[in-house]
Amino acid sequence: MGETEYKIFIVLATLIVLVFINGILIFIVQYRKRKLMYEKEKTMIEEQHMQDLLETRLQIQEQTMQDIGREIHDNIGQKLTLAAIYANQLSFEKQYPEIQERITAVGKIINESLTELRSMSKNLANVHAESNELKTLIKSECNRVQALQICNVSCSFSGSDYILSGTVKSFLVRIVQEFMQNSLKHSGCQNINITFNYTNDGLKLAADDDGKGFNTGTPNDNGIGLQNMRKRAELLSADFNLRSAPGKGTYLELFIPSNKLNN
């Protein structure tokens, strides 16, 4: 083999080796890309699956609450209504003058219980969410807590209202309910403030109390009420931020993008 032929052989061998190495590198790069795409798709499928499970769980919970509300209205409510009518009839006829005051008192208690049960059944059945504005629903909840005279409750709205779906309104009411219930039960607060701010970007909910607070990241930060708030916020595709510290009260901030407000 001559020197020229030898050089040609070296050049060809080098080119073949380079092509082979490039082929291996391209294969590795393509493999890694496909693997990353597979992992990404797998993660997206798992996240969607968890989202679907969460949505189903909350839908079942909402349906159960609606069923309980209807049962209270249709069954217990009717029985209390009959008892109230009977008590009022006894009081009107005055057949037992020696226990007249007691009959009247019993009738009053039954009527008050019936009013409370009807209110409870409406809340559980969620009959107002579709037909009422969010402002009306929230103010009704705040007034109900205020009437307990345990602490002062204030709520305010600013900005132009969005058209909200019944689901969004229902979830926001539930979140506010959970926050106020947790404040009443655990914080020993004197004041609860609820504010809604409509902006071009979306809807912001802020809630705070001046209670004793707690350390986040502890078992107190993982109660059912807080879990439900987080899950509902997740279903609304909302940013959820809860802050608290001993002696500093509790602060909740939630933001829903405008394109998610009518889903």
C-alpha cells in the first residue's frame, strides 16, 4: 500500500469513526429527549389523575352535603313543623292552663329549631350558590357568625364584579366558612376580617384573624378544615397562601386567575 493510499485509508477510517461517534451521541441525545418527554407525560398523567380523584372526592362530599340538607328539609323539617303546629294548637285551645306557659315555651323552641334547621339545610344543599351573588352569600355567612357575638366579623368587596360560576361561588363560600370556623374554634380571636378584591387579573380573597395563631408545618397545619381549603383552592386553580405564628394571628390569601372564575 502506497503512502497516498495509506493516507486515504486513515482519512476514511477517521471519518467513519467520527460518524460512528456522532451517531452514538445523536442516539444518546434523542434517547434522553424521549426519556424526558416520557417522564414529563407520565408526571402530567399522574397529576391529572390526582386532580380527577380530588375533584371526584369533593364532588361526592358536596353531593353528600346536599343529600343531608334535603333530608333535613324533607324529613326532620316536616316532623318539627307538625310538632310546632300541635304545640301552637294546644297553646291556642288552652286546654291545659296549668302548663300553658310551658306549652308556649316548647312551641317557641320548636319554631326556633325549625328556623335553624331550614337555614342549615339550605346551606348544606347549596341552593343559593347559583341564584345569588358572591357578595350576598359571603355577607350572609359573616352576619351569621357576627350574630353569635363571639367576635366581630367584617367583610368588604372592591372592584368590578366578575360573572362567577356556581361552583366557584360555592367553593369560595366553603373556604370562608372553614376559615371562620377554625378561627372561632381554635384561635380565641376578637376580630375576623374578610375582603374580596376584583382586578383585571382575577379575584383575590384575603382573610385574617387576631387570634393566638399557630406554628405552620405542625399537626395543627394539617387539620381537615385546612386540607379542605387547600383542596378547593387547588380545584379552582388558585394560589393559596396561609400564614400564622404564635401570637400573630392567622392570615389567608387566595388568588383565582380571571380565566378560571367561570369554570
